[in-house]
Amino acid sequence: MGGTDSKLNFRKAVIQLTTKTQPVEAGDDAFWDQFWAESVTSVQDVFALIPAAEIRALREESPANLATLCYKAVEKLVTASETGCANAKDQQVVLNCVRLLTRILPYIFEDPDWRGFFWTSLPGQSFLNSDNEEMQSDAEGANDMRDGESIPLAQSLLNALADLLFCPDFTVASHKKAGPDKPEDPQSIDSCEYIWEAGVGFANSPHAVPQADVNRTELLKLLLTCFSEAMYLPPVADAHTNPNPWISYFCSSENRHALPLFTSLLNVVCAYDPIGYGVPYNHLMFNDFREPLVEVAAQLLVVTLDHDSGQSQTVTLDGTANGTAVEAGDGIPDNLFVNYLSRIHREEDFHFILKGLTRLLNNPLVQTYLPGSVKKVHFHQELLVLFWKMCDANKKFLYYVLKSSDVLDVLVPILYHLNDARADQSRVGLMHIGVFILLLLSGERNFGVRLNKPYSVRVPMDIPVFTGTHADFLIIVFHKIITSGHQRLQPLFDCLLTIIVNVSPYLKSLSMVAANKLLHLLEAFSTPWFLFANPTNHHLVFFLLEVFNNIIQYQFDGNANLVYTIIRKRSVFHQLANLPTDQLSINKALSRRRKLSSTSAAGDVEPSMEGAIPAAEAEPGTLKASLAATPGVEKMTERTELGAPPTEALATNGATHAVQPPDEHAQSGIGPVSASDTESSAAEEYKPRHSSGSRQGSVGSPTSPTSPVSFSNNAVLKRQGSNASDTWRPSTEWVQSWKQKLPLQTIMRLLQVLVPQVEKICIDKGLTDESEILKFLQHGTLVGLLPVPHPILIRKYQANSGTTMWFRTYMWGIIYLRNIDPPVWYDTDVKLFEVQRVKDMKES
């Protein structure tokens, strides 16, 4: 009964506070101590006993009491940070103050008049005892800095939390030996000796104390709540011109614990191993106190690293005996966390970070013979954002990732999550971050080279069975996303194909399955009704033709499967080259589109991997956060031309035979062609689309060259071109403007040379088995017969304001949805994104 009575007393105190019409004296300790006494022992109790409606009522009707409550709670934390909290009673007071502020702060932020309250100076008695009107006036003018003798409440709170995160016997183990000596002074300790975990800049592995992990987690949750002011600003650039003052102060040189805090957060995340020694079902027998800490640490890192990195990087982080020395140069960076991250350069540190991230990213893919025997972590979205931030802030880390096959340990879980989430509209943000990371990696040559490593099945996925490389795996998953993904993924099509274009010059040997997928996409995207349905759909064809040209020009010798597939489906290229441009044909194609859209169509019938679970839609009622619009691929990338190698380099060292061009009469089977004169003209002319509207070519399994394309997502097709249908109509001039620039010359020359020879071999030898044709193609070369190789065009990711805002909304949306116990921000008036529930597809 004692616990029930104590909660009842706490509840009575809350009711007293919210119903008092007169301000309560700040010196009335007997009243205020009720809020952080030992009566409440969990954060869930605090959230249950202080309803949202009462916090808002307190804010509106008794603002002086709310101000005093915040001030007194911060005062308790400051006192504890100065004197330490070695005994259980002091620790309980600190935790209850932390929980109380975690509960209240979101309601402070949601009211613009209160948002600057914590940035006023510490109040005196006259401030606390003022009437409501004076209090409101002070809250409205809170952005004005007071005299220099006292510091803003926010700074006092952040300083206290930073000190408490390295408080002996509370959040770190004490270094003082047992005895009658007084406890260590929190103000005099060197926090660099108390870093939470071994790793970057710290070699010692501290003894694990479960209660310290629990206490750290609660303090970090309050820090995260302090930083969440951004949630209550609209997703427009003007609202975010000024940096978040909470993050700016916490990550500045004013925070004496900035370096040990950054390394503690980073090391805790990267050192975490959810499986441990691999004892089956150990996570069901023992509480894992480290996982909640790792999750909130990852969230804090991505929030504090959300900063425009325009500061100078004139310092180097180097390891001394204990790995904590920092040599500073001229100037003080704006954000020390970003600066520290950018200065990491030792290979052993990069190895530790990459191994830690890949271990956690691959955790959901771990397979065992005992179902559910291995612990699975669910904060992969935070890990992907953290990986992105690291690559963006530290180019040396990016190059380290790319210099070995370890990058594939990042690729595989990304492709797994992309495939798994493709039908779930509540995970559209996950799809975007995965694609953005691959776009960033694909801009580097080493990524394309690494994709040639053979892929061995690690986890069953609902994709076709294949034997091949990681490049095949990537193409097959991308095909699956395009053909059977959610409609909201259509703006990603440009990015998906750009990634394939970027890596295509380095792909040595595509499998038959992947080759068929690429041709199948071209077959779908090049149908007249699809090309004419939207003013930008033809750009997808340009991307795919660029892929084929790159492989033919630079990797012909190992890609017999792709060459064979191109020959087998040559009618697609001929139809594209002879695309009608007269208005009558255009109108006829569009009317055919409407007929196709109104009929049901066949879906994929290919067998998936054994044990694979099909991608599922979100359950109705699932919460999702809206996202800022993503810029077009032309805004996210910068086009870079790489010089073409000499023609001789295209020949392999193996035994080859020159394929002779046939005479003119042998070409009679190939219809008239109107290809462009040069490949470079297409590269110069082609500019990626500016529209991100509806444009999905949903296609099914590969078909024969003469059969119509089948589509697997008919509902999406009905929306093809709907955004433009009312305001835009294709014209003859428009079709001619891009048709004449189609880069078909290389492919048509290949067909012109090889088709007659392949037909001759089939007739002369009576071949019915494609393996003999593949052997012929494998030992052939087109050196001297193709046009001069075009320069390789790489589209590298470039940071821009559009993606910065997208990442901010995505990041805070994840944090909002992941923090449900307790529900820190639930039902508050967030502005950065909208929280929606997934509707039943039958209803929509």
C-alpha cells in the first residue's frame, strides 16, 4: 500500500499546483519537495500522474508556478552536480527531477511564447512572485539576454546534466578505493578518465554497471528532449536559419565534457554486441540494460551532428598513451561534436567504428536453427543516419569504408531493409535513407569495383534465386522496388537508376537474372504510352541506355549474359529507335494506356528464395511521420566526367576472336534506325528530371521480345502521368526533341555486328542451347568495331539545403515514433512533421 499512497500524494501535489490561483512561494520547500521525493520511482509513473491537459492548464493559467517548478527542478540538478549524489536518496531526487523536466519540456516548446523561457537568466524572488501578466511578459521577451552575472536556465541545466553524466557512483564507477574517505568531487574529476566504453580515444574498458546504464539513459533522454525544440518549428528553411540554441551550447567549448561525452556516445554505440557470447535465448533470461542506452546514444549523436559543417578543420585528433590528447589549432569550431568526428583519422578507430556499425546493421540478418534464439535490435534507421553523418563529415572514413570489401557489409543490410520495406508506406523514410547512402557510395569508383565480389545468400529474401555478385543482388532488389514497391517510392526511381549508372562501368560480369531485370525495366519504360504519359518519363530510358553503353564500352568481355539478353530482346531497341512522333500515333498510344490501366495484369511468378517472407504492407493504424519533399536527383548530384581509357584497354588478356562486321546485305533483317550520331551529345543534352511526381513503370517478370510487358502493380499504373494529365499534352515537337538524342548508336552497332553472326552460328550448327551462344559471345571482342568510348559520367552526391531539411524531418520523426515508453512527445503540437496513421488500403 505504501507505493500506492506515495503515488497518491504525488498526484495530490500535482492537483494542488494546477489548481492554485496564487503563485506558490519558491521558498516553500515542503511543497516543492513533493515533486522529487522518493514517492515516485519510475518515469512511467511521472507521465501517468501528470496528464498533458494539466500541464497546458498550468502553462496558461498559472505560468508563475510552472516557471518556479522548472527553476526548482534545475536547481536540484545543479546542486547534485556540484556536490555529487553518492547515496540512493540523492540519486532518486536527481532522477525524479530529470523525469519531471522530460515530461514538461515538450509543452514549453510547443508554445512560442514560452519557447525562450529557459534562455532567461536565473530568476529572483520578484520574478517568481510576479503576477501572471508579468510572467507572460517575461516569457515573451525571453530571447533577450540578461546581465552577465547570472546565466540562462538552459545553460545551468545543460552544464548540470553534463556533470551528472560523469558522476561517480551514479553514472560512472568510482575510481576511489573503498574506505572512509569522502566521495570524489564531481567538479574536479577529469571526465576523460571516465569515458563509458573503450574505443575511439580511450583504451580502457570500464567495468559494466547496469544501474549506471539505466541512469545514463534517463539523463540522455532529458538531453534529447532539450534538443527537440526543432520539432516545434515548421519544415521551412526560414524557421531553421538560427541554430538550435540547446545543441549549439551543449556542443560548444562551454561544455567542459564535450570530448569525453562525444567519445562515450560513439564508443557505446560501436562497441555494443547484442548477441554477446551467442548463448541461445540469453536475451529472454537476462535484462539487457545496455540496449536502451545504445539506442538513445545513437539518437543523440545524429541530433548533435545535424549541423552545417562550414567551420574550419584546423586541428587534429591524435592518440597518445591514453588516446585522449587533442592538439588545437586556430579558431574554435561552431560544433565540437562535428569537429571531433571530422578529425578522427587512425585506421584502428575507423576499423572499430565500421565493425561496430556493420555488426549492428547485420544483426536482423543473423540466421540460426533455433527460432527467436538471437536478440534482434530495431534501431537500424538511427544507425543508417549515423553512418551517413560520418561519411558526410569525415571523408577519410568514407574512403576507408570503400577501400576494402567491408563496404559490402553495409550494402547487404541496406538492400535487405529496402526490399523488406518496399511495400510499407510507414517506412518510406527508411527507403530514402538507404537509397541516399547508396547514391553517396556509388559516386566513388571503389564501390563499383567491390560490387564484383560474389554474393553468398545470408538471409532468405523474396527475390528471385540467382547465382552471381553483389552487383546482381543490387540490380535485382532495385528491380523489385520499382516493380512492386509502394507508390510513394516513385520519386526514388531516378536515384535508383543513377546508382546503377554510376557503378555500371565497373561491373565485370552480370548474371542472366540481373541482365533480364535491366532489359525488363527498359522494355517497360520504353513503351509509347509510358513515355508519353509524363513529361519526364523518358529520362528513365536515358538512364538505362547509359547503363548498357557503359557496360558494352568498358566491360564487354565479361558480360556475355547481358549482350545475349540485348540480342534476344533487340526488338525493344528497334521499337525505341522507330518510336512514332506524329500526333495521331501519340494519341493512340495514350488511349491504349487507358485501356491497359483498366484491365488486370499478371504479376511476378518467379520463385523466391526458400523461407523468404514477402514484403508486407503496414498494419492499419500504424503511426508514421510525414517527410519533407526530396529534391530531384539533379539537385542532389554533381556530374563528373572521367576520362575514357584507350581502346586497347577494352580487350581482355584471354583468348578472343575478332567479330567481323557483316556486309550490308546481311543487315537486311535489322529495320531502319534513327540513332544519334554521337554518345556524347546525349550526355550533354540529358538533364535529370525536375519533377518528382507520379511516374512508376510497374513491371513484372521478363517477357519474350514479342510479348507485351506485364505489370505487377495495376493500381499504381492507373496513376501514371496523373499529375500532368490535366495541364500537359505530349506533342510531336516534344517527342522529337529528345528522341533524336537517344544514345542508341553503340547498341545498334553491336546488334548490327553480332545478330547476323549469332543467327549464322545457330543455323550452321543447329544450336538450340543458349550456352553455346554464350560461349561464342564470351570469347568475342568488339575492339575497333564500336564507336570511340564515351567518357564515363559519374553523378556524385552533393550536400544541399533540400536534403538537409529532409534529414532533419526524418531524424526527428524516427525519434518521435521510437520513444513511446514513455511517450515523450506524443500528442504534443509538433510542427516539423505530421504524425499520421496508416489507413486500410481497402478504405483508401
